[in-house]
Amino acid sequence: MNLDLSGKTVLITGASKGIGLATAWAFAAEGCHLHLAARNAEALSAAAEAIQARHGVTVSIYPMNLGEEGAMPTLAEAVGDIDILINNAGDIPSGPLDALDPAAIRRGFELKVFGYMELTRAYFSKMQARGGGVIINDIGNSGENWDANYIAGSTGNAALMAFTRALGGVSLDDNIRVVGVNPGPVETDRMVKLMKRRAQDMYGDETQWEALFAMYPGGRPAKSEEVADLMVFLASPRAAYITGTIVTIDGGIAARGSIIKTSKKAQAAAGAV
């Protein structure tokens, strides 16, 4: 399928690894020029070199701490006009309420919740002036599948779901689409960190995190490339009437209620009962 994205310009935050990096590759394969932002300068540089060599697109990098005050407006000013914004940078801590450091929660919200809102605010007016654009927020299914063992993430993601729906509900009046994507567990370094925390809560042993895979639909987490392909489609003209909504990609986890509240057979396979 031709997605009609060739020549478009895309800004992706949190682009040095995981979903962000997979999304950069997916857009480059469609002929898009990229602006990639993340903290890790070495990883960004390596990604840019590899992507340009394979796909022949222009890749600009912005190594910076996006969680710092004023980082998002600074990034928007440095990048300039774009066609597509992918808000992806985030690191909200896992764990139950009594185990969380309030300062860590604030840092996580500053980067993800307020960061998404701030960068969207900077680009929404630019897109209005240009006559259109697309903003995709990579959120997470805990925003619809509330989890007391990831209570800060559930709270922050639910807020971003509301933000996406509220803005996306009126944005098409300006030829701008705002869409959210809710991945479940995805095979990334961040997922390993979150699953180790969950294994510690469930089994008292973080090294048992891979046992949780038995609870996942299909016995596996999603691949970063699966989430990236969804975002590329949603950013394309093929999805021109999709805005103000959240698309969940979690193998049905949210529909089940949780990866924990699943069948007894799967729990037994994971050693949970």
C-alpha cells in the first residue's frame, strides 16, 4: 500500500531506541525526512548514519534532555516546521503508590505528560499556520487498563488520553489530526525494567520477569516494529478521517482487564498460582 508519505518531515522524540527508533526506520522507509530527539547523542548519531545510508533521506539529530524545563520549546524552535509530530519520549516510574519516590513521579510527568502537551502546543499553532499536520501521541494501555502496580503510569497515561481526545475532537477544523496509540508491553529495554519491577511485586524476585510472558496474548510482548507500523499508517493520508481517538495495540490485554487478571491456565503457566 502506498501511504503517500514520501517527502514529509517528521519529528520523533525519544528516538534513540525502542519504539521511537523503530518508528524512525518505518517513516524513513516511506521516504520521510526525519528530526530525531533524545538524550543519547551517540545512539542518535549511529541511527542517523544507518538510516541515511539505507534510505537516502535527510536525518537531523537533537541530543538533549527533553525533561528539562524549556526543552520542548527549544526543540521546536531548533527543528522548525514539520508535517508530523510523534510524541514518544517518556519514563514514568513503575510500582505501587507506597513504593514510589515523589520526585521520580514529577520527573516522569515533566517528560511525558507535560512534555507531550508542551511540544504539541508549540506545533499546533505552527500547523494551523501551515494549513495542517498530524500529531501522534504514544501513550500506553495502562491509561485505559488501570494498574495499582503502575499507578503513576496509569494516571499519566489516562491524562494524555483525555488530552488527545479533547484536542483531536476539534483539530480537524484546522486540518490537523491528533491521535493516540496505546501499546501494551513492547519488547524494549524499558519493558524489561517495568517487568522486573512487576516480577518483584508478584514473585519477590525481579529475575523472574520472563515468566510473565506466559500471561501475554500469544505468549509474547509486541514488537517495536508493530507499533511503528501502526503509527506510520495513522500519520498517513490513508487515515485522514481518524482524529480524537486512541488506537490500542496490546493483543487484547486491556479487553481482558490485565495481564494479571487472565486465565487460570496462563497464571499457572507463569507460576502465579
